[in-house]
Amino acid sequence: MERDSYFDGGLLQLIGYRILGGLVTVLTLGICLPWAYTMVYSWEAKHTVINGERLHFEGTAIGLFGQWIKWWFFTVITFGIYGLWTGIKLIKWKTKHTHTRYGSPLKSYFDGGLLQLIGYTLLGMLVTVCTLGICLPWAFTMIYNWEIKHTVIEGHRLQFDGTAIGLFGQWIKWLLLTIITLGIYAFWVDIKLKKWKVKHTSFAS
């Protein structure tokens, strides 16, 4: 019997970590941004369960800081061009340090490419704008599917079975709750989206 996938992190925790990370980053003039990233990544991983296997994040702020300096240097000498690769480099680094058990010798990696990410992002934005936001759930599921199918955790590739129709139903519900609570429920949408995404993620058989 296949075990469930779910995300059990709470909204207040997420808000707290993001505020703390943002505050520390501002106070250190951006120097501690890698620490903020690793803090949030670690929290997300330990609250993510895929097919009954809870994830662990083993990356460190020091390790990311070394990569950050390298990416910053290449961005400067290429007059900003290398900055386009920074986002996907960060995803690769994050995935590399994500496992289902500590000290695992099996590799985790992300094999998606920059041009694919740019293409899917632009397509999603175009369709969303042209449909006045109606197709935003389709854009989300398209990018989620691409991101997840290019993620391998300890040698096991992930798969995503969420659909735009399924997310659209949730989206309408969240929109109505946001309206009737005068915008208060909007704070929960981000974490609800994360829970929906993880629920439809599993290890490929």
C-alpha cells in the first residue's frame, strides 16, 4: 500500500522564519542571506513527507556562502548575465543536500535546465495574463510538474500527479475565504499551496 505524502508545517512558523531571515539579512546588509535561505530550507524539508519518508536538509550556511560568493563574482564579471543562472544553481544546491535519512551515501540532484525554466515561466505568465488570471492554477501545475520530475532524492526520481482542474477548485475556495475574511485568509494561501503540491508528489515507481 502506497504511503501518503504531506506537508505538516504551520503558518506561524513560516512567517516567523521568514521575518527572522529577512531581519537578519537586512541588519547584515545581505551578508547573512545564505543563512536565511538554509534556515527556511531546513524547516521546509523537516516538515515534508514523501510516501511516508520525511526529508532532511543537510546544507549549511557556510557551504552556501561559498557558492554565493562564487555566483556573485561570475555575475559581476559577466555584467549580470550569469545572474540568470543563480536561481537554478540554488535549486541544484538545495536538492543536493536534501535526503530522506542523515548521512545517506546515495546522491540527490536536480537535472532541470535554465532555458526550460525560463520557457515554462514565460509561458505561464503569458497564459495567466491573457486569461486575466483564470489560468494561474494551470501555470502553477505546469511549473510544479517540471520542477518535481527533474528532482531526484537519493537516487529516486519524484513525480507529480496534481492537475490544473484540481488546483482550480482549491483556488476558488481560497479566493472565497479570502474575500469573506476581508483578506485575512490570504496569509494561509502560500502554505495551503505548499501542502497541495506535496500531497501530489511521490517517488516514481
